Amino acid sequence: MASMVRWVEQGLTLLADPGMMRPTMNLRGKTVLITGAAKRLGREIALTLAGRGADIVVHYSRSFKEAETLGKEIRCLGVQAHLVQADFNPMRAGISKQVRDFAKKVFRKTSSVEVLINNAAIFYPTPFETISEKDWDAFMTINLKVPFFLAQVFGLRMQNQKEGKIINLADWTGERPPLRFIPYAVSKAGLVSVTKGLAKALAPHVQVLSIAPGPILPAEGATMKEQKLAAEKSLLKRYGNTKDIANAVRFLIEDSDFMTGSTLYVDGGASLV
Ligand SMILES: NC(=O)c1ccc[n+]([C@@H]2O[C@H](COP(=O)([O-])OP(=O)(O)OC[C@H]3O[C@@H](n4cnc5c(N)ncnc54)[C@H](OP(=O)(O)O)[C@@H]3O)[C@@H](O)[C@H]2O)c1
């Protein structure tokens, strides 16, 4: 009897505080836009979220064949896949216009986007002595300005819908820039800061988060020695798996509703070494 009274009391407390009753986001029937989704981490995230019942907008730039294959695999899971191409070009003026043009293409395929995953990025070594302005412009544009303007366009619509999540793929190296990757690491540090700014701009209905992966997939062209070194640099002495990141993305969307502006480190402890 006493426990029943407690149960009723708890129920009344929940009713008195509607905030406590807010359900977490259920991906079934939602539309998720993933940039750079055709391969590698983007592909794993797409398949994981499609497996939860979300329709996926697969953004790609050059990987048309891989995007097509992924689209077929997504549709086999009983949900929709929309392929949208865009090459964001730092050499062309007006990156915000390039993003708006891309958004128009997206909204020709779907009427709403509830989740944006800013996954596309560039990554290459920039030895200190040779870093050029062109390198800085490329990293700042593709890894920082594009995610920001995408979040502006799609986030404002989410705000109107009173629902949305934005997840930015950062990197633990943003915290401690490796010598040969300064512009890349700085762009990712900027993305963590942008995440906090966007969380403020889009609160309370849209949550903005970032994930800071450690070594998951070696960069294309990385030598065995470089790969071994990256693993040794983590506390767990190994590479993570693409599923580690995809599961973290899914968790932030479906299982967390009181996080915004924060960064989840999925780095095998690399940032602590
Ligand atoms: N891999 C890791 O271990 C690791 C570690 C830490 C952080 N991260 C971060 O996690 C995310 C995914 O990693 P990843 O290794 O899978 O990424 P990735 O293979 O390096 O790049 C993902 C996609 O970005 C797209 N992209 C690049 N430049 C573009 C441009 N100018 N315009 C439009 N799209 C462009 C490419 O699409 P197309 O192929 O269609 O051209 C590419 O496939 C990235 O943000 C990365 O920085 C990854």
C-alpha cells in the first residue's frame, strides 16, 4: 500500500513538471541528414540510424558510387534514402550561399530534417614550415564554416519545428594539436566552440552536441608506422571501431535529452595521454 502511495505521488510530481515528462527523440519516421555519408564513419552512422527507423539524406561530394550503394542498403532496411550531392569549395566565394543552395536541394527531396550530423571534413598533414594560407582557408571552411552554416540553415528550421538535434564530428586533437596537423586540430577546436555557441543560439528546442573520436579509421594513405603510433598514443592501445562512433551518435539522439553544448569523447583515452 505504502509503495502504491509513493508511486502515485511520483506520478503527480511528474505531471506537475511537464519538463520531466519530455520524451527523448525516437528516430522512427525522422529524417537525418549526414554530410560526407558515403564512406567510412558517415556510412556506419547512416546504417545505424536507418536501422533505428530514420530516413537518411546521404550527402556526398565525389563518392557517387559509394553513395548509391549505401542508398540501396538503407532502403533494404525499410526506410528512405535521399542522395544529395554538393562539393563545398573554399576557393569559391560565398560558402553560406553554397550551403543554402545545398539546403534547397535537400528540401526538394524531403519536407523536414530533424537531425543534422556534420560529419564531412578534410584531413591531411601540414608540416609547420609549409603551412600556407590556402591550407588555413581549406580547413577553416570545410571543417568549421560549412558545419556552422549548415547548422544555421537547418537549425533555424528545427527551432520552428520545436524539435531537433545537431551533432558535430570533432576530434580529441582539437584539445592538443599534433605538430603536423595544426590547422586541422584548430578547426576541430573551433567546432567544439561552435557547438557551444549553437547550443545557446538554438535552445531550448534544439540540442547541439559534438563527438570527439580518437583513432577509428586510419587516414587514407597512412603508413603502418603512423597507424601503430596512433594506437600506441591512446590509453587503450588500439583503434576504436566505426560502431563506437555510430553508437555514440545514436545515444546522443535517442537516449539523452538533457545534454546540449557538450562534447562526448570516444577516444580510447587518447586525450589523456
Ligand atoms: N577517421 C577517424 O579515425 C577520425 C578520428 C577523429 C575524428 N574524425 C572525424 O570524424 C568525421 C568522419 O571521419 P572520416 O575519417 O570518416 O572522414 P573522411 O573520410 O575524411 O571524410 C568524410 C567525407 O567528407 C566529404 N568531404 C570532404 N571534403 C568535402 C567538401 N569539400 N565538400 C563536401 N564534402 C566533402 C567526403 O565526401 P566524398 O567522399 O563524397 O567526396 C568524405 O568522404 C570527420 O569529421 C573527421 O574529422 C575521424
